[in-house]
Amino acid sequence: MVDSTAEAVMLDVQSVSVTMPPIVAQSTFYNKHQQQQSSQAFNEESEVMYEEFDVFANGINIHYGRWFSRQNDAVGAPTAVCVHGLTANHRCWGTYAQLLVNSGVNVIGYDLRGRGHSSKPQKGYGVFGHLEDLIAFLDEIKMDKPILVGHSLGAMIGMAFAAEYPERLSHLIMVDAGAAPTLAQLMKIMVVLRPSLARLNSSFRSPERYIETIKSAPFIAASWNSVVEDHCRYELEEVNGRWKCNIPLYVLDQEFQSFGGAIDPLVAIANAFMDPIGLLMKAWPPRYFPYDKIEVPTLILRAPGKNREAGDEFLTEDGMMAMKREIKDATVLTVSNTNHYTIVFAEHEERDKVMIDFLTRD
């Protein structure tokens, strides 16, 4: 577990086997950054490094991590800013970070308000509350035109940012979110989220017991790796001799209220049956899906696999194809053999190739 400090904590990150070559001058976007990029295989200068910082933005402390290499820094490499999902933290991006840094792109991931080691105020949640944080965060760290990558809730935040501030990013990558679900799909998603929410209200006798419990979940067990474990250990805190996730329940309650829901899935389902049209109008107003305002190149990644049961995917094939039709410059990929969680954590050769091709095209 890493304590929040104002100083950078330098850590080596064990590299994974990635066959993608470093990004060289394959597109106009990368020419100015990568003309000096060496083709030499991993050496001391290209080793993936990691550091952590805190910054004060939009009235809160935002904690973030940065994956980089000395070689990338030397040539002024572009940066991807990654926005995690509802109950995650910035450490979920470890797999993507390895790929991107080894391909010539540095990576910044930050903890959303209420998560990880960022502040946990009583208000300011929902897509547009987080959008204000993201704008202030990028201003504070003086980040110009990053690649923006978002998963789940983070994809919704990224889409809002791309629509409102198209001049402030170069590319948008949306991971398994971005289309309005049907009422039936929304109910299935609430069922999928129940284990994630349950862990927030549980305590464990040791970090190992917490890890064992999450590791046994069917939607992640087969793809368990060091990134998943690091993500889980990072979110732990000790309270009165017990260990628990450091996301307060009121944070998730605020998030669900912003979508017209409730933290208790059973209450949410009851509300949906009592007023289904009202719920959908509050949960998914047009401003959440500003497809016609997105001008930057956009990659949409979809996970087709089951989370708990068949048909409970977060982004359907129909939803993804609707986004492709309505977003001006959209590329789509269904990432085979992944679910809503493993599409972020697991290594996947096809996904990685498509991502790098997307970023390096003219």
C-alpha cells in the first residue's frame, strides 16, 4: 500500500512481454516527438518507471501516478491520461501503461474524487462533477492535448470532455461504455455491480483475506495477475485492526443518485419498475451522449464476455455500432474473450495492436 505524499515515490515496474515496437515516425501526430526514438530493445533508458504525486485542483487533493521511461522523457513523448471506472483506482491501468510506455507514450492515471488517495468530499460526483475535476487537474499539471483513455464511468467522463473541449485532447479511447443501456440491460448491470458494491461495506481480518475474496470472483479469477492484485492492495486501509476498501459508501450513493439510481440495487430495481420512463430520462439524458460534438479520432473497445451471466455486457454490439455511426471519426473493436473487468486488466494482443495502430495512423 502506498501512502499519499507530496513527493514523488520512484518505483520500478516489472515489464511484461509486449511484442509491439516503439512508436516511431508513422504519423504526423508522433513525428515531432519520436524522431529520436531508439529501436534498441529494452535497456536502462527504455525501462518502464513509475512515480506518484499529489496536486490540489478544483478544491480537492488529486492523487495520481505516472508511468514513463527516461527515453520517452528525453524525446518529449506524448502522454495518455487514463480515467478509471466506478469502484476502481488509477492502478487499474498497469497493463495499458506497460504497452503504451514501451510503445513511446507516457501514461498518467489519477484517482477520481472519492477513490484511492484522492480527497473524499461529500459532494461533487457524477459525470459532470468529475469533468470539472479533470479540467482543473489538466490545468494544474499543465497537460496539453493528451490522449484520453477512459473505462466505464471514466469513458463517460472522457466523452463529455471530448465534446466540451475538443481542442484539449488529441485522441479519445473509450473502454466498454458510452451507449445508453435499455432498461433490461440497466437491471443486469446493477446485478453485475453488486459484488463490487458489497466489498465497500465489508471488513477483513487481513489484506490477504481481502485479496483471496476478490480473487475468487468468477469474473476475474481466470485473469488474475499482478496488476489486479496491485490495484486491490492499493485500495486497502486499516480501520480498528480490520482491513477494508477505502471508498466510502456515500461516494457511491452520490454517484448513483446522479444517474437517478440508488446504491442498493434492489431499491434501484424497485424504482425502475415504479417509474421506468422517469428513471431512464434522468439517468441517460442526451447530454450524456454528445456523439455529434466529438471531433477527435475515437477508438471504442467493447467487452463481449459475460460478467455473471450471458447477456450482461455493459456495452452491447448494437450500442457500439450506434456510436460508430454517430461519432465522426470512430474505430471500433470487440475485444474477444474479455468482460467488463478483464478488458482493462488482461493482456490482449489484438487489442494492443489496434490501439497502437489507431494512435499511429495519419
